[in-house]
Amino acid sequence: MADRPSGGPPASGRGGPEEGSPEYHWLYGEKGGPAGDETQAIPRQPRAGSRDQGGDAPDATRVMPAAARSERGNASPSRSSRPAGGPPPSRPPKVQRGRPWWRRFGWGKAILALVVLWIAYLVVVPLIAWGKVDKVNAFPSGHRPDDQPGTTYLMVGSDSRGDLTAKQRKEYGTGNASGQRTDTIMLLHTGDGPNLLMSIPRDSLVPIPGHGTTKINAAFAYGGPKLLIKTIEQNTKIKIDDYVEIGFGGFVDLVDAVGGIQICPKQAVNDKLAHLDIKKGCQQADGPTALGYARSRHAFQNGDLDRAAHQREVVSAIGKKAVSPWTFINPFRYWNLNMAAPKALAVSDGTSSITMVKWAWAMTRVNGSNGLTCGVPVSDFAVHWDPTRSKQMFNYIINDKTADIPKSLCTPTGFAKN
């Protein structure tokens, strides 16, 4: 119960109940003890360690337990969501930006990737070119020689002007002759012995089936590659396995694609008909110059026989440049060479890309210790084949015995050495 006011102004004056009123007695009670349900004062209990229990220590300070803070809207997720005592979350990986791909993958992987891409380029480009090469139905029907050891290619340089523009005909000095003839006829034989490249002079006088005895290049004019192959096989008994035809325009493109070739004329040449003006000795020749050198005959003493020798020289030089390391290192030269081939070449049906690779490789190995370059043995400048020596040469080829061919039989002009 509340203490009665002592002294001072009455309670009513201080805003309390008037003394003697029921409210007064209910609040303070009557004198002499409590009565009814007036408010009772609860006795105070002394605290442990307080002075009321004889202790002198003051009340001990108590630590209130910390209540969990409510999450704030802008609080960091890493702090509010991390479980107590757990490891801190890992940071997201840093994104590398602006670094070259070879650094991101490492130098070793980058070099390996470049090597794989380069090998793919070396394989794919020839396949694309091979798909553009013309195929020719070149082989005749009827009786032909039986299969023979080794492989023999017939190579024909067609002097057809059909693939040349008027400007090119003027530049190359080819004239405007119509029809198709052959300026070049060569046999390339590969097998167990050295490769053999043998020229057949285009003015060679031989029997042509159905046309009597005349110049061998007339067979191509009369009946194309079929009649030419039939004529060669009947006169030599050598079986032709594959046919390769090279045109004027494609010849020039091939020479230019390999960056020119080296020719070594033994005399200065000024042939207006072939548009050729060159000095004596070894020198670089571009496509038109190489074509003129391979076609010229009027400026040389042996005429068509010297021209055949120059043709073998030019063809061998093209092959040598085509397989040089620079061809495979320089992507532009490699592309130009492969893309020039479809314009230059036509091959027989059934001739595969692998066969043509072997042919191209063989063309690089027909000079010096790697091979033989010969003219078909002849007996005179009228270009009659020597009946004895020519048969000997043909038998060496038929039996794949090129290693046994004597030097006296394999000569540049076809004439016997004294």
C-alpha cells in the first residue's frame, strides 16, 4: 500500500484524493491496519550481496544476451547468409579480357593448333584443285599391249589456241591457227630403275592407223588422244598407263605460279615467231619466255630435235620448283600453283589424284643422277626412227630396265654418240 502523505499540503491539493474520502481510504487505508482490498505494499527482498545482507559489494553488472539483428535491406549477402562457424564463400573467378587467344590457351597448344591447321591446308587445297581438273576419255578400244612393269605416262603439250584470248595469242606468239595439234610428245616411265623422260619429236615419220605414214602429231589432229595413244602403242609396243595434256595458257600459269624457272640456252636466241629474245647462259624465265623457249625451233641448228630437248629442260625445271620447300611454306605460292593446275592439265579418265602426285614427283627426278632425259633414237634430220636403236630403247622401257640403258643410247637429240 502506498505511504500516506506526511506534512505538506493535502493530497487533494497535489492532485490526489481528498483525505477522508473512500478513494483516500482505498489508496492509503485506514489508520490502524489494512481493511478491505486496499493496496498492500510488498516488502522489499534484499539482493544477494547487497548491503542489507551485510555485504558491501554493489550490484554486479549483468551482460544482456545479444539478440540477432534483423537483416537489413542493403546488408551484404555474404555476411547475412553465411552460417556461423562455416568457411567464407569462394570468390567468383576473374574473367580474363583482352588477352590474345594464344596466351589463354598457352604457347604449346597454340603452336600445335597452327600445325594442325597448316597440315589441313596442305591436304584440302590439292583436293579442291583436283576436283576442277578436266578428265579425258583418252584410251582407244580394241587390242592394246598387255600390262607391263612400272608406269608409263604420255605427256602431250597441246598447241590448241582455244584456251587463249586474242591478247594472249599476241603476247605468246602462238598465232591464230585453228584445230588441235601437239607441239610436245613425251613418255615418262617410272619403275625400279631411274625415271626416264623421252621426247618423241612431233615431226617423227610413223604409220598412223587409217592415215598412212606421216608426222606423228597429225594423229592428235586426226583423232585426238585416242588415235595418238594407238599410234604410239602400235609403233613402240609400250603400253600407255596414264595420259596428261598441258595447254599453252596453263603452261604459262604453271611457270608463273612457281615464280619462274631457270633455263640455260647454249646460244643467244632471237626468234620473232616464238616471241623469244634471250641471251646465252643460265637465266630466270617467266611464263611467256619459258613457253617461247619450249616452242622455238627455227633458231636452232637441229630444229625440232633441239626443241624437244628444251621442252624436257623446261618441264623438269617446273617440277623442281613445284616441290621446293618454299612452295609448301608460302601459302600464296602453294595456292597459286594448285589453282593453276586445273587450267593447265587434263588427264585420262581413271587417273587418280595419287597417281598425279606420283607423276609430279617423278617430274622432279628426271635429270642427272635422279633420272634420264633422252630423245627417241633417230637416224636422220627427217626424223625417221633408227630401227635398231629405237627398238632397243623401247625394250628397256617395256621390261622396266632403265638402269641398264647405255649412255650411247640415251642422248639429248636422239642421234648416236660417236
